[in-house]
Amino acid sequence: MKLSEVATIRTNFPEAHFWLVRRGSAARCGEPTRVFNPEHIGVRVERIDLLLPDYLFYCFAAIHQRGNWQQVATGTLSLVNIRVSDVRRIELSPR
């Protein structure tokens, strides 16, 4: 199951549960935050019966800390970005 099947993911989304930094340095790109910015990628879990928003926030923190976003980030050396489609494609495992 893809993340897009249980959550709404888009930019300029003040109603989201949390946001991912969409563009910036390679070290900051993909970092989850609880502070709204219209440029960030908002994630709102619609199927709370399957996935808790706080749990997903900490999963994204682990993904960011491991440097997984650096593999999909595009751009120059000093400024990179991730796409909304990159976040929507994340596969959720039933385990």
C-alpha cells in the first residue's frame, strides 16, 4: 500500500498533521516539522484507523536522519528539493 492511499499529501496545506521541508540544503531537505510553511509538503493522515499521524511523523524523522531523502533529492549542490510525488510513492509495509 502506498502512503497516498491513507494520507493526503500536497503543498500549501495548513490543515496537515505535519510538514516535510521541500527545498533547502541536502541536510535539511525532507526534515519533518510541526511548523506550517506553504512551501513545505503537508501530510494529513486520513485513515487514522490504520496509521497514527504522530507515528508517521517519527517514521519520517528516522527516514530523514538515515539520509534517505538525499538519494531522491534533485537540484544543485547548495539547494536541493524533493517532489510531492516522491512522498506519495512511499510504500507502507503491513509488518
